[in-house]
Amino acid sequence: MTAKELAKYFDHTLLKAYATTEDFRAFCADCAKYDFAMAAINSAPVSLVKGLLSNTTVHVGAAIGFPLGQTTIAVKKFETLDALQNGADEIDYVINITKVKDGDLDYIRREMEAVVSVCREYGALSKVIFENCYLTDREKRNLCAVAREVEPDFIKTSTGFGTGGATLEDVELMIQNVGPRVRVKAAGGVRTLETALRLIEMGVGRIGSTASVSICEEYRQKTGG
């Protein structure tokens, strides 16, 4: 794998509430320099970031219902539509964890269908954030079962704002239970090259990280490429 190929696994992330316009300019410069797969941001700065990355192949991704997932289906659907109309190429939305805990998988299915259908209409990738640190293994498997039916493009381990992030055990569980038609994104606490390479070896399709630059630089230095 070349350094350029490694970079295309990364959704480089800037989700801080206090990020300034200058922060976004520097962030987008890094995204363009390394040619990451996606710039992961909140929905408000989508148009700004889309403009800054307009001459690149880097996708713009909006976080929806972030980070708690505690908005209604209608609100998540509207936020998704707004982000797409402002130029987002990908959507990462947080499930309603309360409904998972209540065992209301019908609600989770309707929520997933609502967001995924809008993404499909706009030709955008959809990613469903589980926030595994709050879930039992049974609940994670139940969510995988819903995702097998709805078929978003990705299911994702974490927001990075919860009490825990991506673990190898969770990634393995998700890959084994979601089937071959839905990919897995690992996010939250992925800060080292060793972890990133292990996740790729396991079969993840994307990695969300704020440490994308340092990880790719370390790989470039080690491989000379």
C-alpha cells in the first residue's frame, strides 16, 4: 500500500464547537495536501468547506444529529437534506440510542431508511453511527441486522465524543454481523499508525481520525513513499 492509498482510508476530522474559519482553512489545506477521502465536519460549515475543497477530490462529510443522536427523524432528515443542498457528499448520522435501549428497532429502521433514502436521492454516501460505548453486544448485533436490511454505505463505531471509541472487538463484531454489502468505519481514538493498519487489515473501509496527518506522515517516513 502506498502512502497515497493509505490516505484514502481517512475521513480527516474537525468537529470542535470552537473551530474558527482559519482553523477550517488550515484543515482543508491538510485535506487537500494528503488527498484524504473526506473532510468530516459539522453541518453548519459545509458550504465553507465545500468551497475550500472545490478543486480537490476530497469529499465533504456532514455529521447529523451530532453527537447525541437525540433529535427526531424529521429533524435528522431535514438536517441531512440541508447539508446535501449545501454541498455535502457524505452523511454520518447518529442513531437514537434511547430507542435502541428500549428495543424499538422499528423506529431505528424508519430513522435509517429516512436518512439513507435522502442520501441516495442526492447520490451521497450514508454512514450510520452506532456509538458502541453505550451499547451491549446484543444491541450492536441488532443494529447490524437493521443495517443489513436498509443497506447504508457504512456503519460506524463511534462519534469520538462518547465515553469510548473504536475497539478491535467492536469492529470485528460489526464486520461479522453486517454482511458484505455494508462497509464498516472505525472512528474515535484512532491515533496511531499501528492501530490504523490493524483496522485496515481487519477490513474497515474508512477510518475517522483527527490524527490523520501524523499517521500518514509516519507511514510515508517508514515506507519512503
